[in-house]
Amino acid sequence: MDTRRDPVRGHLAIDHEAVYEQRFAEREGPQRAAMWREIARFLQRFVPPDSVVLDLAADQGLFIANIKARERWATDIRDTSRHMPDGVRFVQGDGLALREVLPPAYFDRVFTSNYLEHLPSPDAVVEQLRVVHDLLVPGGQAIILQPNIRLVGAAYWDFIDHRTALTERSLVEAAQIADLRPVRTIVRFLPYTTKSRLPSAPLLVRAYLALPIAWRLLGKQTLLIAERAA
């Protein structure tokens, strides 16, 4: 597989474009989109419709495309702007360098999903959360959806670009070090991946999200809501 030198982190980086093209086959696109419509519908309860929202490491923007907000922004290290719907402002940039390309203390909500495990070290995770802190308005909240290695086990390493292991406790601790106050932690939320046992039909996804008892059986990802001090 092709690799290239990452100019920000200074190590050999995997060709993410090739990885994601292989990992998410085109035929899975409609299924993933349908699932994310329901997930975003659920997460909307944490996002006031009059807020300014950033989707960090947005990939194809499946969260931000389905969220209601006064302003919708998305960013990714790759140029995925072609996937963004009308009304979403896309800014290409490395997550650790977003202070250079995004306005500080501007966003009411910053969402990120399945991203922190790709960072090269725990120090980078803390730094990324410090960047999120600086992008949030006082009182703004980070919404973090994160695979939990304590629940996933060895399957956490089934993806070649996973580098840093996180549990709900280390995720909360990293947020606290970054001066983000945990507001709510759902330890078991979604299954590990879209290829796992989460049903793909929209009505079944909606039913799963409405039944916390199902989360306790199948949930392998943790949802953390953490707030910048007002």
C-alpha cells in the first residue's frame, strides 16, 4: 500500500484515500448514509438548531449533512468537499492544525466520530481536544463518538490506521486535561462498525437507538459530551 510522509506529524502516513476507498465499498454508500440519517436524528438532541456546528474529520459529511443548525461546517485532512451538501462550509486541514484555518471560540458544537484512534499517540489525542476546546465558544460542547478498546478487544486493531487505544476512562481523562468538562458519558452506545450487527434498515436503526437495553448488548463505542467552561 502506498505511503507518504505526513508533513504535520512527521512520520510515514498511510494513503488514507486508498484505505477508505477499499474499506467502504461504493455499494455500501447508501447503507451508511441511511444509518447516519438515523444516528444524526438521535444526536440532534445534543445540537440546538440555532447553533454553529463543526464536523471534525468529517469524511463524507454523513453527520453534518443530516444535522439541523444555523451554520454547518466540516473539515477533513482530505478534500472531501465534493461529498458535502449545499449549505455546508468545508475547510480542508489537519485536525491538529485547525487553529490556523478556523475561527477561534466560534463553534457551539464540535462533533467527531471514529477519529481519535487514528492519532499517533495519547499526547496527540490531548492536543486534538485542546484544539477543540479553543474552537468552542465558552459553554460550547464537544460530541465525541469513539471506539472503546475495553469493549472491542483485539478487534480494535483490525484497521491498519488505528494507532491509539482509548477506553471511556482515558477518553474522559484526556478531555479533562484539555479543560473540557465531561457532561455525559454513554459507555455503550453504537456497535463497533457499520459492518457489525447494527441493523441497516432505517426503521431498525431508529428502533435500536430508542432501546438503551440494546446498547448494553451491542454497544462497543462510547459517546462523550464534554463542555468548555462558560
